[in-house]
Amino acid sequence: MRKKILITGGNKNLGEFLSNYFIDNDYEVITISKKSKSRNGKVNSYNCDLSSNIKTLKILKKIKKKFSKIDFIISCAGESKKTFTYNESLSNWERAFQNNFFSFTNLVDGYLKTFKNNRNTKIVVISSIASIKITNAPITYSVAKSALNFYSQIKAKHLAKKKINLNIILPGNIMMKNNNWSKKIKKNPNKIKKYIKKNVPLNIFCNPIQIAEMCKYLFGKSGEGITGSIFTIDAGETL
């Protein structure tokens, strides 16, 4: 029987890549995203704004009717405004935490309420190196992701009693088709290459396959003894 994996934010950028990767590796993929997208019949797609705990619980109950068990979860939902400023409005703070923190806390709480008897689930939450390093990312985003890290580690200790593993991945600068970095390098390749050379010891962008294979490792036999750990994939930028 194929393993079932739930991926939030699964219709865009890294989330979409992870969805396709696990389809290619013969997993049954379930995605939750804010907006619908035309996908092939191999993806079980659901729409939900996970910043709402009521909506999250409702969509998980709907998923439970079709899937009695979820083996793996990847939380890839998140969002950031483009510009860095020192003075952030209350609405910016609220938006950052809704999309980058509560979208995961609601998912975990809803999952535990809905799939009460599930054990041995393995969860990976995708955070960011902006959570541990001062970067050009908006302050609101960085703080929300930092809170996400700490929450996940605290929750991992609690979930261990239920035989649920929870780990965190901090990606660096990921180069993907049509993502922000690909747009930036098309607009000003020399500037971006200089930035990477100056700030990234290995002088390379991260590849989404590195994130996918780390998730697969954590979902395998080797990941059974790992929980509450943070894995940084950033070509050395945070060193």
C-alpha cells in the first residue's frame, strides 16, 4: 500500500516541487493550498486558508473521510512581503504570523483532533534561515519563522509520546523556475552572482531536490530516531 503524504502550500514553488517529487516516488499525495490550481489526477487537492483554525479543522475532517491514515506531513505553507523595513504595521505583523506560524499550529492541532489514533506520523516543517540569521527578509517574516522553530521543538517533545516525529528544515536561497530568485537573477544577474559569492561560502544556490531528499530521509527508517532537530540547507550562508 502506498504511503500517504499531506503537503501544505503544495500548489506553488517549493510545495509544488515536493508534491511532484513524492508523486514520482510513488507516494499518494494530498495537498492543501489557499488557491486552487489545475493539477493532474495523481494529486488529491484541497483548498483552505490554514490561518483559520476553524477552516483547518473542517478541511482535515473532510480529508479524514477519504484517508483514514496520514503517514507523513510537510508544512510548506508560508508567505512574505517583498520589502524590508524597520517599521512594520500591526497588520503586517498579523499577516506574517497568520501565514508563517498559525498556518502550522492550526494544522498540528487540527490533525491531532481529527486523526486521533494515528501514530508513527512523521512531520517536517519548512522554515527559513531568516529565522536564525539577520537577512534582507522582512522583520515580521523572520520573527514569525523564529517562533515557528521554537514552537516546533517544544511540540516535538510532546508529540514524541504519541510516536510522532517532528523536525524542521531551514532552506537558504533556493533557485527554482519562476520563483523570486529566478526573477531577480534574470533582472540583474551580476548583482545576484556577487551577492551569492559574498554571502554563501559554497557560492551556489540551494536546489529543491536537496529539501525533498532530506524530507525523504527523515521519513525513512533512518529518521525514526530523529525528532525536534533543525536541518540547515543553505550552502553555508549561516556559518
